[in-house]
Amino acid sequence: MNRTIPSLLLLVFLSIQITVAQNNTATEPQTIDGQFEKLLKTSNNFEDYKVIKKYKINQLRENTQKHIAGLNTKINELEGNINTLSSEIFQLKTSLGNTQSTLENTNKEKDSMNFFGTLMSKGGYNAMVWSIAGVLLLGLLLFIFKFKNSNILTRKAHKKLDEVEINFEDYKRKSLEKEQKMGRQLQDERNKLAKALKA
């Protein structure tokens, strides 16, 4: 885009120059220098002087003034064209700046992700997502470890409770047997005492 603006300006300038040259050749058969040379060649000589007819001088003056007026008109036109082109260049530069700004914003948005109302780069977003996933995975592994550890402890506690219940049942049975045995012995002793009292 930066290369096309100078090329466009050069093309416009050359076309203006060609148009000016064509207009000059169309309106005037010769340049001012050519007219002066023609005037000097066609004038009469008197000793070291040239005798020039008044109407030819007046015609040359008129042609010169027309030529100068035409040049002033062309200069004004060219200045107007330059001002127009400068304005267009300024507008193009402004438009280019806006386009570049829009392009930069678009590239930023393309390379970013919207996360809770803030723009984050894709790399930062990916790092954050993987960090969260890593923390969640670590939490899951910790939960699984704690669960297995608790499960093992629970099984051990159930096993010990079962052992205690078995021991308690065994103790109750032995106590009952001992109590029954002692009750029989007591009954035997009572029977012996009762027999001894009768005899």
C-alpha cells in the first residue's frame, strides 16, 4: 500500500505535464524563444541594429503575456491538484492508520481468548487451563489416596471389631460355662452339706 501512493502521485504528475505540453503546442505554434528567434530572423537590419515592426513586437508581447497567464493558470491548477492529492494522501494515511489499528486489534483478538470479560493470550489461557486441570487431577489423586487409605483403615477397624466381638463372644461363652460349672459345684456342695446335716 505504501508503494502505490508514490506511484499514483508520479503517474498523476506525468499525466498533468503531458496535458500541459499538449495544450501549449496546440494553442501556440512555437515557444516564446522560437518566436523571438523568428522575430529576429524576419526583422530588417540597420547597421548594428535590428528594425522590428511594432505589430510584431506587440504580438510577441501579447503572446508572452498569454503564455505567462497560461502558465499561471497551469500553476494554479497544479497547486490545486497538489492540494487535492495532499488531502487524499492524508485521508489515505488516516485510513491506513485506522486499518492497521483494526488489523492489530483483530490479530490481538485472534491470538487471545475472552475469559470472564478479560482478553488473555492463547498461551496464557492454555497454561491456566492446564494448571487448573493439573490441580484438579492432583486433588483427585489425593482424594483417591485418602479414600483408599481410609478404606484400608476402615477394613482394619472392622477386622479388629470382628476379632473383639469374637473374643467377647468367646469370653461370654467361657464365663457362662464357668458360671454354670461353679453353679453345679455350688449345688454339689449344697447337696453334700445337706446330706451331711441329715446324717
